[in-house]
Amino acid sequence: MMTKSRRFIVLIMMMSGLLSAHQLKSETSTLQNLSDLQSSFEKLRDTFLLELSSIPDQPVKLENGTLASEAETLCGKDLKDLLDQVDHQGEILKEKEAGIDSKQLSETDKDELRQALKSQRKPLDALQKKIRDFRDAMDDLKSSGIESMKSSYDEFLSIKGQQAAAEKLRVKIEAIEAPFKPKPTPTPIPTPTPTPTPTPPPAPYSQSASQNGFQWNFQTQATTPSNQRRGYYRPSTQGSGKILSFDDALSRADQGDAYAQAVVSIYYSLGYMTDKNQELAAKYAILSAKQKNPLGIYRLGVMRQAGEGGIQQDEAQGLALKEAAFQGLNNTMVGDPYAVTALGIMCFRGEGVQKNLEQAAQLYKRAADMGYAPAQYTYSVCLISGQGVPRNAFAARAYWQLAYNQGYGPALKGMPKP
């Protein structure tokens, strides 16, 4: 897309009769061509790296020549054709720059056009280097890397078994991928907009001591302490914005930390970092919610809605609790991975906020990039299925692998399916 100043110059040139419709097409196409070339390279790279990363699970591709054939096509035709297109684009930029002097333009306008072309030359040169580096690495893979992987796999298979052999392949492949593999990076996103007026519980919420061992009345957000409503409340600084270990969270929870109690409830409910235990998840959700911690209120709403952990099921009451927790999650727990994930779930389901799959996916990514395994796995599901984000199997595998490396239960069962 042209900059505002560049569009202005093109418009003036057209009005002056100095730029024909054909020339305009050529003038506006260089930026688009550069973008198309970049996209073509990323598609080739990601497709091949995804094929490469499947080898530990499908080592037969080493034996039957599938990987070798893919590498040959990539190096012998695909990347060669792409480099030819990049070189051609470079020649176009040179011709445009050489032709600027003949234009009936002021020196200021000529200088601006030259700068615009130079700004395109820099990313084009960078793309050319990326393609050549990738081609060289794939040439090495084709010439000796595949045979090396095959020999290593066969030796480990005969001595240590299939799992050890597959893991050895995975290590070798990750070393090959590392310089080219896209790295997940945090993406700043706008905070979700809550619904105008969340529906409060139909009546004060009360649960008898005989059911869950406590008495607690939950009114509406108006009962939130004034310092929390003004946005001064924050969860413990040791927990905000990072992942707590289970032992740390449990220790703090048993000392009465409401935020840690909500985190422990999540861990027990998901079986994350500890064995799954819905009764204990309910216990700590209740303790946290009694202190009116937004994450605790949300957790109690989840368990109330589903009827988990011995809490009597009431979908309407559970949804009302989630809606009442929304403001606290959205306003006073900014940057907290657990709260961000909860907001993503609410956006995905349309609970307490208008349903928005794109916003939900962005929230999952934000929490995933903080290192939260459940969000990493959920975001990989979004990527593989195209829910709220363009399908990207390679990125999906990258995020799944992050959750897998943390031992997150659903991730250990395998990569999510489209």
C-alpha cells in the first residue's frame, strides 16, 4: 500500500498527464509484488518445515524418499523460481530509480521517490538473503542431512527403541528449523468491550454450609469495595503477569491469598501441574470468590454453571457470576495470563461480552506468549481450525509443542486436529 504522500505524487502526475494508466499500474505494483514475494517464501518455508517436523512421527518418509523428493523440488525449482522473481523485482526497482531523473518533477519530489524506492530495496535484499540462506540449508539437508538422520534413527532404534530414536530425530530437526522457524511474539491488542449492562444474579446468591461449608451472599458489582471499583486493586505482584508453580500457588493459597486460591482452583480443575481434582478446585474457587477476587468469582461461575466439584448446577447463576467478574478481569487484572485466558473464553462463547472469535484468538495468543500452557494449546486449536485466525498448521504445531513441552494433558494426547 502506498503512503499518503506517495499517493499524492501519483495523483498529481496523473492530473499533469505525466503518468498513464499502464504506468500507474506499474508504479503501484512494486510494493504489492514485494508483499506477494514475501508471502510466497513464507508459504514455501512453512510448508516444508511442517513436513520436516512430521518426520519423528513418520520416519518411513526417510526410507521411502518422500523427504528427499520434497527437498529436491524445493531447492531445484520452487526456491530457484522465487529467487528469479526477487532478482527481477530488483531490476524493476533499478529501472524506476534510473528513470526518475527524466520525470518532469521537482527535485524534492524526485528525492521523495528515490527514498521510496530505497525503502523497498532494503526489505527486498533482506528477503533475497533469507531465501538463499534457506536454500543453502535445504541443500545441506538434501546432500547429507537426510542420510545422517536416517543412520542416527536406525542406530537408536536398534539399541534404545523407537521412542529414543524419534526423540533423536526431533532434536536434529529442531536444530535445522531453528534459524528459520517463526517465533511466537506477544501482540498488543485492545481490551474487550463489555456488554453495556451485565445481567446481575436474579437474587442474592447464597449457598448453605451443608452443601459446601460456607455462607456467602453475592450481590452485584456494586458490592465491590470502592478501591477495587476505582481500579486500584491488583492481584499479588508476585503472581500478576506470570505463571505460578503449583507449589507456590498452593502455599500462598493456604495462607489466604485470594488470587493464588483462584489459580489453584484452575490447576486442580484442568489437571495442570497437578492431578485433576474437581472437589479441591471447587473448594479454592469458593475461598477466592468469598474475598471477591475477580478470577475467583469467574472460577466459581464456571463450576456453578457446569455443576462441578459438588457445587449444585445452575447455569443462569453461573453465567451471572461470570458476567459480574468481567469488569474485574478486564480492568484490574490486565496482563495476567489467567485473567486474559478467561476473557478469551468469554469472548469465544459470548459470555459477559459480545461473541468475537477474532478477539478471543488474540487473547489466547497473548496468554500463550506469557507461557501459559492451556492458552498455548487452545491457541493451537484456533490456528489449526481457523477459528478467529487464519489457518496456519506450522504455527499451530509450534504453539502445541510449547504446551506439550510443559506436560499439559490435552497436548500430550497429540496435536489438535483440523
